[in-house]
Amino acid sequence: MSIFPNPSQPDDIVPNAKELTILVGRLEKLITNYLLMAPKLQLQVRRNDIRTLLSHNLHLIDHPDFTQIWNETPLDYFLQGLYEELNLESSNIFTPITSPEGTPAFAPLSPEGWRQTLLALQKKF
């Protein structure tokens, strides 16, 4: 990651190629672990369900008031849970930076960084 020029501008925090690979792997693992519960609940999640869910997560970046609620079937509730898990995960990602004073620090991933991560993840599905 490049030196963070101004801590008040978090839009500068985007993952480099190596970090993006790590983040996508982390999210794939989250999704995979979540999906392991589906057969136990007698649910069948399709690839298109995950694509739709990721599209809604991407939409949320530009429209923070957007709320996607699936609540008509057991599968809907299951997908809602995964949608919420992914949304929460974005707030748990920090990247190392160098402060203007030259000291190591951590900064949250920017919305653009989260978008890049979700787009890379979406390609997996």
C-alpha cells in the first residue's frame, strides 16, 4: 500500500493486487462457511443467488440507505443473513498505512477499496 497522504481522505485506501487476493480469499471463505449451513437447513443456494447478493452489496456502497430484505421464504432469510455478514465484514477490514508523521498506523478500507474487493469476488461466481 502506498503512503497515505492525508488521514482525512480515506478514499485513498484501496487494496493493491496482493491485498485484493487476500481479501477475496477471506470473503470466499466467509461465504463458503456460511453456505455449509444450507444443506443442514435443507436449502439450495444457487450461484445466481450469490451473484444477486453481491450486486446488492455493491449497490449499497453508493446508496448507504439501500436496504435489501429477503423475507418470504427460508432461503430468503438465509440469504439476508449472508448479505448482512458481508456488509459487516467491510467494517472489519483495515490496511496498514504510514501516517504523515511517518509512523505505522491502520486505516479502514475505503468505499472504493470495498468496491474493488466485491467486484473481484463477483468474478468468482
